[in-house]
Amino acid sequence: MVPIYKIIAAAVTAITLGATASCQSTTSGGAVGADRQQLLLVSSAELDRMAAQAYNKLQAESAKKGVLNTDAAMTRRVRAIANRITPQTRAFRADAPGWKWEVNTINSKELNAFCMPGGKIMFYSGLISRLKLSDDEIAIVMGHEIAHALREHSREQVSQAIAAQTAIGVGAALLGLGDTSASVANTAYEALIATRFSRNDETEADRIGLELSARAGYDPRAGVTLWQKMIQANEGASPPEFLSTHPAGTRRIQEIEALLPIVMPLYQAARR
């Protein structure tokens, strides 16, 4: 039997070679600095297509259940905030303001929101109503979720999954273990739908999102009150699914406070 460390070593070698050939940054750094090199093995167009299909399916299912955009005032409110934030994406990506942005709401008690690749945004009513979010606080959440799309964290996550799967398959083949890999397409789809990001991704999204909301004229100090509300809402309970891999709320507040000297001038300029 081949020792597991040899399989791991072969896999790591293959991943390293692939990463060296496929690293780039999807955004410029902006004022907050966010231009880390990323492993990107799949095309943006393909992932955008998959995201649009998943988003359309979610909308259809939600409409069938009678929970899609049932609160017209809330939907208008969220869309109005998005209309101010999305033009500011040019600070990080020249192409992003031209994406096919779409914003909808779902009537649900969940504390949830997301932005799929290509600009497909969904807010759950529970996040806004249960936490009594102000427009500034909604903007902080929205900026964060949009930042995931700008940085193409889903594409990076899918690429990492494919690299790991492929590398293990290559390593196994080199060691005479045969084909052990599952469907790459299925792996990509599952990774996309899971929309669970690493803590590094979440920190990047916090930084970029704070700048986006400030540039749109929303008070970045609302990031502090937002996370105070999140901490209180989750006290003594498991965090909501979309927070499961996120940094602790107290740590996020500290990081937001550290960034305020950078983003407050952007907010003040936007207000003028």
C-alpha cells in the first residue's frame, strides 16, 4: 500500500505547478489594498453562467413559494442602495459597473444575504427586519457581498477545489493507483453553490465592502453597529450559515475601526 504522505506530496507538487501558472489578481487594490494573487483555473464567463442559472432557479422556487419580493418597500430600499454602490465598483474593477446587476429579496427569517458571481444579489428580509438595519448598515452588508463577486472568491474557491481534485488524481496515477477523481464539473458546481469562503476571503470582503459603501456616501462607522447587532443576535446560539467560517464579530469590529481613518475621507467626499 502506498503511504498517504506520498500521495499528498504528489498532489502538492501538482497544485504548486498549476498555481504558479495561473495566479493573478481580479481587482486593483483600492484605498484599502486588496490585490492579492489568486489561483484562477476556470473562466469568469463559465462561472457567471452557472451563477445566473442558480440565481434564476432560486428566484423561480421562491416565487412559487410566494416569498420573492413580497415586501415591495424593502425591495425598493435594497435596490436603491445597490444603485448607489454598484457604480463605485470601478474603484476596483473597470468592467464591474457594466455587469448585469440584479437585486431581489426573499421573505425569510434567515440572517442572510449574498452576491453571486456576475452581480446577482439576494437579501433575506430577516437580516433587515430582525436586526432593524439602517440604510448605512444595509450598505455595509451589500458592499461586503459585492466584494466577494469583485474578487471572484467563488471562482478562486472552485479553482482550489479543482486543483486539489486534479492533483490527487495525478498523484494517484503517478503512483499507479488508477483514476480516483470525481467529476470536475460537479465539484465546481457544488463549490459555487456552497458559497462558503475562507476567513481570508471574508477579511478581504470586509475591507473592500467598507470602501465601496463609503464611496457611495454611506457611513462606514455603521460597520461597527452592524457587527454589534450581529453579536447580540447570535449570543448563545450557533451563527447563521453564511457566518459559519467568518472571523469573530469582535475581531471584525477592531479591523473596521482600524480602517476608518482610510475610508472616512472617502465618505466625507461623497457626502459633499
